[in-house]
Amino acid sequence: MSSLPLQAIKSLSELHQKPSHLRFQYGTAGFRTLGSTLDSVLFRVGVLAALRSKRLDGRTIGVMVTASHNPEEDNGVKLVDPRGEMLEASWEAHATVIANALTTNDLLDALDSLVRTLKIDLSKPARVVYARDTRPSGESLISALQDGLKAIGAEARDAGITTTPILHYLVKAINTKGAKDSYGEDSEEGYYTKLSEAFKKLVAGRRRLDPLIVDCANGVGASAAAKLAQYLGDSLTLRLENTSITTPGALNHACGADFVKTTQKLPPSLTDHLRPGQRGCSLDGDADRLMYYYLDERGTFRMLDGDKIAALVAAFIVEQVKLAGLSDEIKVGVVQTAYANGASTKYLAERLPVKCVPTGVKHLHHAAEHYNIGVYFEANGHGTVLFSPATQEKLATHEPSTPAQSTALNHLINLTQLINQTVGDALSDMLLVEVVLAHKSYSGVEWDSLYADLPNRLVKVVVGDRNAFKTEDAERRLVSPPGLQTKIDDLVRKYEGGRSFVRPSGTEDVVRVYAEAALKAQADELAFRVAGLVYDTAGGDAAKRPKEFL
Ligand code: NG1
Ligand code: ZN
């Protein structure tokens, strides 16, 4: 029975000591905080990823170093499980324990206890593939990670600077290599080839779409989109903007998917590039979120968010399933969170089953796996479509009875290739949207008119202890602090079309308040009044009560 290489871990760990005053937590987005504080975390994640791989019989684990849409000074790291999915939830707690061991000796004890509790066979190989986004702190964090991998003797593969979804793709491709369910070539080229070939087949014979403006958030999506554009050739023209990946401070600054969603505005840098009627879209800093938009004929900004993408895509897939003659055998469902616009939920629920789950990709992903075809999108633009293994098998073996059925069947098969089913992928989702627009001959205007968004407002409240906020019913209701939900209900009743909910953020030390109502001014007012209630219940210092919380 092998044992942990204590000496190697010990001496390398000494080079990556934990700052004594900090506590780290593996949350919905992995570890995420100021990049300059993460050195010890990265070293330890290296060791942990290797242990996870050993636990899973040497299957390859992924490590992604990114802080997504956060400002440039932040960074983070998350683990990717062998099927390309998020780390299994029970390991989030192990990661937190390992990251918080105070000294090297405590770390060795924590690792030893993990190995014993989980009965990890240390004689198994450890295989890890890792990548990072363009953040300046990434380089040194990767070297801390490499020290962790070296300390435990893992076989490591450096996937360089790439997007989060490409890393997820690679993990799945590596683990399915040569198997019947092979996900594709385990290289970036394999990814671009798979997506672009499926796209070309899906748009063959359709009128070519106008060029699409792509805001790359000055992040890693810029280089990925540039490579993708080459593979796409003249099947789709991408005009890339915000591609300054080396300009200090530019990443996610006044651009990108999160800027668009939270401000509900066009990035100022695009003002001179987007003509009225033209489609534009924004990626986030690691290219796993996507927001579309256009300017109407009066020049007003119109946002097409994750909910609008879900509506467009789900309706299209339902239609193709029907055309293929498979409606009885293949059921399509949608998964949303409480942040989905009420109008989108109404639109979708009239057409297919819709489920609401708590915030966090893992919840959406797992709920989507319960459908034959599960479409999930967060309003912020993170999402994908999952085809169950049985459904993929059915598509591969079904005998169509008419040429029309055969065409629809081929479209569905090509969609399984176009869509990155491991995780939300801005580039894959972008091609998916473009396919549907090409098939429906929709511009942004027709797409937008599927339903009208209810005006809404999202605000943050800084409170003494956000853990005092506990929710139920997929985060739509508070059970604690006691009495607060009743006050919110009383307030909401006063607003036409009113809906509001409060939940603690999983990624920031704040409580989020969401509100929607029939009119914009009412949605704003409701959000600020509920925020006021939250602040008064849990905020502490009344003198610091933000003025806008009426
Ligand atoms: P929190 O901070 O828990 O609200 C945010 C997003 C989530 C998800 C995670 C992970 C909102 C309101 N919340 O979570 O949807 O994307 O970050 O990045 O957008
Ligand atoms: Zn992201």
C-alpha cells in the first residue's frame, strides 16, 4: 500500500504557506478572491486534484484558474470532474478543509485523514489537466499549482491559456478517448473542429446571417473567438471587439456579459460599432456566459439574456423533435432559477415542463439531466443543453419515415455535436443561437418579441452576517431571519405583477435582493424597499443605511 509522499509535500508546501488571517471557502464558483492571496490554495488544489484522480481510478481531473467576470485583481480556481462536470458537491467541503489547514503539519494531517476517510488507494495514478484565463496573477498561481502536482507526483498536462468551457471539453475528451462515447479529439483544435463542422452542417442551405459583433470582455474569449472565426470561415462572420488581453485593468471593465446583465446597458466601447438592428453579444472573462442584444430603430438598447436564449433554443428543439416524429419518445424540459424573468417562465411553462432550482450551475445541470433533453440557462447567460445518453442513442438509431423527419433528425444529431454539454459555453451557445436565428429567419427583433421581459432590479445589501439568511422553495422564500418573509410578502402585494426574493450570495459577502413588477419604476422601488427591510433586520449600523433604500 503506497503512502503520501510526506517529505515532498512538506518541503514544497513550505514555499506556499497559508496566510494566517484568511479563511477560504470552496463555493459555487470554486475558490474565488483576491488573486494575490491564493498561492497556498493553488498548491493545495494541486494535491487535492491528484487525490481526486486517484480516488476515481486515475481518471483525469481538470483544474481551471479563473475568476470569470470578476475584476482583474481577483482570481480563483475550480476543479472539473472526469465527465467534464463541476466537482462533486461532497468534495467542496474537503477542498475547504484542505485550503484552511493552518500549517504544513496541519495540511499533512488533513490530507492523511482525507485519504483514510475516503479510502483513497494511493498506488493509483493521478492525472490532471489544467488551464488558466488571461489574468496577470494566473501565471504565478499556475506555478503554485504545478508545485502541488509535483509534490504528489501527478501526471500533469498544461492546457495553457484557454476558456473555462474548453478546459471542461478537454477533460471529457481525455476521459472518453477511444471509447464508444468519445467526446471528440482531446485538443483545442478538436474542439474548434467539432463545433464549426456541426455549425456548418446546421446552417447549410440557409441564408447567410449578417456579421455578428462579439464583445470579448478583453479576456481569453478574444483569442478563442479569433480561432473559432478561422474554423467557421465564411459560414459566419464575427467582428471581435474588446480584445485587449494585455492592457492592465481592461478585463471585464465596462464590457462583457456581466456588465451588460447588471447594468442592462450596451458596453460604451461598442457604441460606434453596433448599428441599429445589428446583433451583438458579450462573453464574460472566461467565456462561459453569453448575453445578446441589439439597438432598436430608435437606438434603444434591447437585451437578450439567458432567459431569452433558453426560450429561443427550447422552442427550436421542441420543434425539431416534433418534426423528427419523436415527440412521444423524447421529452424536452427547461431548468431555471428564481432569477429567471417571470415573463420567460410564463412563456416556457405554456410550452414545456419548467423546473426552478437554487442558484448555482451544479443544481441546474443536475436537474437538466432528468429530462431526455434538458435546457438550462441562468438569466445571466450561463447555460447549455443536455441530451441524455439514451436520447443520443435514440437519435443515432431512429429510422425516419419521411425526408422531413430525416432532416430534423440530422439537425438534432448535429445539435448534440454543436452544444458543449459539459458546461455553459459562450462560444458554443453563440453558434447555437445563430443556428436558430438562421433557421427561423429571425433578427433580434423577432427573437425579442417571443415575450416581453418584466422590468426588474437586482441589488446587493451588505449585512452583518449573510449566513443568518436561510431560504426554501428553490431560494424563493426566506425561513430566517424570522418574520422577514412575511414583511416582504406584505410589500410585494402592493405592486402589480410584483415578485421579490432575498438570498445570500454564494460568491460575495452580500445578500441579493431581486424584484420585478409591471413597471420599471415599481420594480426599482420594490427592490429598494425590500433591501431596506433586509438592512433594517440584519444590517446593523443604521447610520450607514444606504440612502437609496427608501
Ligand atoms: P451568487 O453570488 O451566489 O448570486 C453568482 C450568480 C449565479 C452564478 C454564480 C457563479 C447571479 C444573481 N448570481 O452567484 O447565477 O453564476 O455567481 O458564478 O447572477
Ligand atoms: Zn464565467
